Amino acid sequence: MTRNRPRRPIEEVLDQMELISEERAAYFRSLTVAQKIEMVGELNRQVRRQVADRLHRENPDWTDQQIQAEVARKFLNESDEEILEFVA
């Protein structure tokens, strides 16, 4: 899938990254691949719920099916940054 948006330069992305403590880094390194995948899956579910909650607040007349379709559309067509800005 080709996106029509220009990508941000890596330097800009790196400037916005936060460093984590060595203890937290060690914790993440200690996780198994399965645990890391589960963590990413849970984060994905949380963000999808937040997107759905906002859509429901903004469109109270929409059905659950319409909300879920819009959540899917956002995740297919928008960048991670745009989705996170939407739920912020």
C-alpha cells in the first residue's frame, strides 16, 4: 500500500524520542517474543478502543458497525502519528 504523505526525516523522529531507563530497557529485553507480541497486541486493542470511543462521542447516531468500519478505515489509511493525534 502506498501512502501519499511524505515521511518525516529520521532526525526529526529521533529528536522526539524519549530515552528509557536502563532498568526498563532490561525488563523489555527480558521478555520473550510471545510476551512482546502480546504487549503490542494489547496496545493495539487499547488504541482501537480509544478511537472507537472518540468516534462514538463525535457521532452518537452511528451504529457499532459504522464505528468499527471507520476504525478499520483509519488504521488502514492513516499514519500511526495521525491516529495517536486523534486519540490524544
